[in-house]
Amino acid sequence: MLSQKLSERTISGLHEALIQVLPNIDCDTQILDIGCGTGAWLERLSNQGFKELYGIDLNITQCATSHADFS
């Protein structure tokens, strides 16, 4: 479940649909989300067991997940 602070700024249901079709990659694979917004996608990936999560955005003050590194 997503934190109450993390809003998805995308098409409704997109993150949930993408989780269902993730390729079979190792959970230690590094993931970079460019234009990560609040970090909601990275939070979902963390909930799926991914550990090496990174986000980039013009305004990193909006990034609200503790499960990723941001710049």
C-alpha cells in the first residue's frame, strides 16, 4: 500500500497495471525513475522487493518515499 503522502501523478491505475507486467528481473537490479515526482512508482517497486531504487526530478523536495535515493 502506498503512503498517504504519495500521490500518483499519472493515469489512474497505471502503476498497478505496470506492476502486473514487470519483466522477470532480479530485485537487486538498479532502477532509475526519471521524472519521479513524489516517488510513488519507486514506493510500489519497493513493495515488490526491489532494493536499488533511485529517482531524479527537478523538484526533489516533493519526493516522499524513504525507500529510494533522490537527486
